[in-house]
Amino acid sequence: MGNRLSKIYTRTGDDGTTGLGDGSRINKDSLRVEAMGDVDELNSVIGIMLTEPVPEHLTGLLTQIQHDLFNVGGEICIPGYVILQQSRIDDLEEAIDTLNDELEPLKEFILPGGNKAAAYCHLARTVCRRAERKLVELHRNETVTDISLQYLNRLSDLLFVMCRTMNKEAGVLDVLWKNAQG
């Protein structure tokens, strides 16, 4: 593969626009660019999470998710482009079921926290929800793939289960929410 970026700065965005993968230019504050940014931020938070001790059986899954998120970004960047397949949704659902089967059923809400990796995972979950909201908003006005919407929805569920798994395997209890009124 040749060099994809031979020059880092191009000056083409100095006017407040950016190029999409199809060659068109749009404003940097457009919904599409915001959605791409949220997905990129999510990928970065997962990268931070992976700098911490994460259970080995989750590391490969998280790395695959990073690749998937790069593909989601590609789908957003090139309107009408489809790269993510249903099999990735199926894989997320299988991972959710497998991990959740090993956890105690929740009877209360939990607060973000626990060990550092789990706390980063909670952060990733919240950024994922924001990215999903932005993609839903974009979907109301422009073309986005249904698979990308489904992927982000399932991913936030998986990240929640991963948070609990990380805490359990680190011997840290989930922080249960206590209703001050109750």
C-alpha cells in the first residue's frame, strides 16, 4: 500500500470546510462532521482504555471494535458507502450474551467507576451514546446506513457489560446507585 498521507496539512480547510471521502466539501460544523468526530472520539477513548490492564479476552474484541469504528467513520464520511456487515452486529450480540451470562443480574443502577479500565470503559459507553444520538440526528436529514446506527446501539450495550466484567475480574464491586429519597 502506498502512502495515504504524504502531506499532513493542505490548507484546504482554512475556509471552515472539510473534504468528504467522495470528494465533496462540507462545513466543519455540519452534523456529518460532528458524527464523524464523535465516532473518532469514541475510538480514541477505547485506545486509552487499552493502555490499562484489560482482561486478555477483551483486548482482541476491543481492537476489532476500533477497526469497526474506523469503518463506521468511513460510512459517515462517504454518503451511501456501506462497509460494515450484519455479521459485526451478530458478533457484538454474541459477546454481550457471553459476558452477561457470567455476571450477577443487576437489581440497581450502577455508577460509572470501579478500576481505571472500567472507568474508561464507562467513558467510552457515554461517548458511544453521544455518537449514536448524533448519527440518529444526521439520519433524519441525510443518508446514513442502518447498520451503523445498529452497531453503535449494540456497542454501547456491550461496553456497559464490559465495564461490569472488568470490575468483576479485577475483584472490584460495581458501585450501586443509592436513591437519596428512598
